[in-house]
Amino acid sequence: MPENGVATVITRLEGGAGVVALRSAVALVERHCPVTIVTGGGGALVEQARKAGVPVVIEPALCKPVHPGCDLLALWRLRTLFAERGFDVVHTHTAKAGAVGRAAAWWAGTRRVVHTYHGFPFHPFQSALRRGSYVLVERALGGITDVALCVGSAVTSEALRRALVGPDRVRTIGVPVSRAAPRADPVSGRRARRALGISDDRLLVGAVGRLTYQKAPEDFVTALALLGRDDVSGVWVGDGDRRAPVSRLVESELAGDFILLGQRSDVPELLPAFDVFVLPSRYEGLPLALAEAMRCGVPVVATDVNAVPDLVTAGTTGLLVPPERPELLAGALARLLDSPAEREAMGAAGRKRVDERFDLDTLVRVLEGVYVDGGPEHRTK
């Protein structure tokens, strides 16, 4: 194991990527691998990390939007931190931390640089110029990356197709799904519905994620409006910069019959309340929330983007629709809401898929191997 420890660097310790980074760090610390989380912030997950015995360094200059002044300051401060602490490994997550953190680690002479692609900063809904610029930046960063961990096979395929990193330095991983969460059954379902204030005689369609452009919450609201059913309620667990416009859309399209629940720390306990889980995203990697809903046994309707088909086989473990097509999303929801037997069958198949393929211990074994195998001589010069 790395004697001088691992720096896990993430822009914000939040969302699915934050949970993956935190669970991995806690598991490694329990196996006597010293890990320090370096982040720009993150609220509840930061406190969870500290309570679990994982040191956290807050670097305020590490922020999400592109900001040359803050980015250069973060680069300098991270380089100083890495050099002073002498970490054996710097492992970055998310685009901004991946760019600034990998450059700082290379500058500090860190022995091993690892990056996890939870998705990509480029996507089809950007201008060609912006998308191309991001691809060029990622290719340059790939030259100073010893191993790229790709969350899902479609993420791996795109990283290789775009030549972001050499094929000998790519590994495909899954997400560490919680094994402690209750499974969907009448008892856990009623308990979760009481927590949400939803009666047992209503059908509940739910989503979990940040209220951002990427997650397309407005498409979910529009799909429910297109259903035109008064026996169906919706809930969104999570918060973000699109809360205000989504709230206005809920009031105009659904007369308020939709709960914007905000950020919650008990998401696994709430999932059994859902009759159907929805992922309406425009683009993704391999969403942890989707995997945890399926592990709970909740049937899913998701957009056919990036690595989502790693989990959702259309017609078997769930239903897939194209992104930005709320009318097709509504049709898929209607199909499952009208067929309890199909919901049950897909929920069971989804649970089996996740149980077979996603495990925290497997991910940690991959990390342990990646952290000790080789060094900077393996990078592209």
C-alpha cells in the first residue's frame, strides 16, 4: 500500500461522484491505506468523511466554473500541498479537479496520478468549438495520467475512441452500491411513504440527482404533465441551480402535485417509496442513484445515454428512451404504471443485475492494485 498515502481530489464532495469517492476513501482507510480528501467543499459528505476518520482538506479556490484566477490559485496551492505532504498517489475525480489536480500532481512530481472519469466535461449539447476544446484538454491531461478509471463500459469506449489516454492505461470500473439500504417491499415502502407524506393509494414516480441542466428535471416534470393522471405523484430528491425554474414549471404544469424534496442524507431509505425510478438526464456516466434504485428493486425508466445501458437492458431490467423526449418518457412511464407485474419483474431483474456486477470490495481491490502498480515512467512522454 502507498506508504505516504493517497490524495483523493474532487471539486465538490457531493452527488454521485462524491459518494463514490467517499465510500472508496472510507473503505481504503479501514484497510489501513492512508487517504486524505481534498475538495472545494461539500457539506454533509464532508462531515461524514471526518466522522469516518478520513482527513479532509478544504481548498476554496477549487471551484466548479472555469475561473482563470481561482484555477491558477488552486493549481499553485495543490502543487504546494502535494509536495509538502509527499503523497504517493493523487487520485482525481470530476472534470475541474481532474484538470487542476493532475497538473498540480505532475508539477509536484507525484509518483502516481490516477483519474476517474465519472463522465466527461464534453457532451453533444455543447457547441462544436467548446466540445472540441474540452477534448483537446483531456488528451493533454491523459499524457500525465498513469491510469484512467472509467465508470461504465460506454465511458471507457468513448475515452478510447477519442484517444484521451492510452489503451494500456484504462480500466473499467463500476460504482460502490450500498448494501445496507432496504429493499422495496410493502413494509419498507409504507415506511418511506410516511417519511415523504405520500399516501399508499397513489402511484409515485421519483428521481434522485442534482437539479441541473445535465439531469434535465424539466423533462421529468413535462412527462408527468403529459401523462395527465390524477393518481400519480412525482418527487425529485436533490437540489441545484435549476430549482427555481423547475419549481415554476411544477406550479404551472402539475398544479404543485410534485415534491421538490431538496438534499437528503437518507436517500436509500426513501427509494422503496417509488413505484418507478426515473433518470431523465441529457448525459451521464454511470449514475450511482440509478444503481441504488435498481439494487432496491425499483423498476426504472432512463435515458439511453453513455454507460446507462450497462445497467438498463431495455425491456428486461428497465425501459430506455432518448434524451430530451419527454413525450417518449411519458409513454414509458405509462407502460410501467399500468403493469404491476412488469414493474415487479423488471425490479427483480434489475436487482439481480446490480448484485452480480457492483460491489465496494471489488472497486477497492482495483484501487489497491492501481495505486501500487507502476509509476510515472508509464506515462506518455
